Amino acid sequence: MKTHKDLEIWQKSIDLIKDMYDMTANFPNEEMFGLTSQIRRAAISIPSNIAEGAARQSRKENIRFLYVALGSLSELETQLIIADKLNYPVKQDNFDDIETLRRKMLNFIKYQKSK
């Protein structure tokens, strides 16, 4: 790995941010400082923590930040469930992308632990 930008999980999480911004643009205006903001912040937190962990000097620290990113992914999923319950425009593809990213992150964590 050269940098965090070479990681597929980082690349996919960057794509997820774009999808979340596009989706939340269609949320009601009164959600701008509520659910919209929370969804966007959780999505941004995922690649940010992957990048921060990759910049750390130890594998242990890297793994810790990967788990933080995984937590942000779960937070994002929860917020999308809430948005869906409120009948805001959430697509099944959003949930599928989150699940795919979760699997890839868990596999990467397992790989990092085995080194």
C-alpha cells in the first residue's frame, strides 16, 4: 500500500459520500441541521478515519482507526434506517453499498490483524 488513497475501502467510502450528499439534497429543508447533517458527517468520518489510521506508525493504531471507521459506517446505516422510516428518499442500493463496504472493511481488519 502506497497511501490510504490506494485502499479500495477508502475509495468506496469516498463514493459513498457523494451518494449521501445526492440523497440528502432531496430531504426536507427542516432536516438541513438535523438528519441531513448527521448523515453527511457520518459518511465523511468513514474515509477520514481510514486515512488517519493509515498514516499512523503502528498496525495497532491503524486497526483502531479502522474500527472507528466501521463504527461510523454503522452510525450511517442507522441514520438511513431512520430516514427510511420517515419516508425520506432512501434507496435499497444505499443499504447494499453499506453492507458491501462493511464486509470489505472487516476483511481488511482481519488481514491487518494477521500480519
